[in-house]
Amino acid sequence: MFNPVKVENLRALQDHVLVTEMNFAGRRLSSGIQLLSDDGSGAGIRPRWAQVYAVGPDQNTVAKGQWVLVSHGRWTRGVKIEDSAGEHTLRKIDPKDILLVSDTEPAGDDTLSTAVQIDAKNRW
């Protein structure tokens, strides 16, 4: 597909927050149950954890390196970059929709959706 954009000095503007490490793959609950990838389904409507890659100078809520839980859908599609640390997919998140902040990587992702499954329905 596309090669990642090579960058050396990347900084966020204003109060913007750029994140990486947002997980859309399957996940294992603390109970040991393995959930397959739910991205693109009604069950995938849930907040997701991501690591802060960069923050703008007007952002004083979170700092680079912290982990944030972001409300569902409050992130951009992402762009692949390559820097001195390797390859990343960066997304801009809405700072108003940060639900939790952690200084360490969360051990598990037990967030489950209470949304109704949005599958095609036969209405005839």
C-alpha cells in the first residue's frame, strides 16, 4: 500500500492531542475470554485506549507518553509515519472526549459495549 511518511520533528498545534498504539484487533478480557476483532460492528462501539504521541502547547490535561481512554469515534482515521523509534499510525483525538488518563499502559481492555447490535435486519 502506502509507505509511511518519514518525519523527524513532529509537534502538535494548539490544544491538539496526537495518539498512537490504538488497538483495533481482538482482545482478551481479564476473565480469559478471547474476543475477536469487533471493529466495524455494533459491538465495536466502545472507548479505546491509546498512547499520547504529542500534545500541543495549549494542552495541559495530558502529557506525551501517557495512556488515554477516548470515547468511541472521537479520533481520525490515522496516518502512518516513521520516526527514529519506528513505524506508527498517528490519530488526532478530541481532547474533550478523553475519559481517563493513566501513566502506565492499561493491563487489559475489559470495556464492553451496551449498544444494540447493528446488523442488517429483515423488515419484511
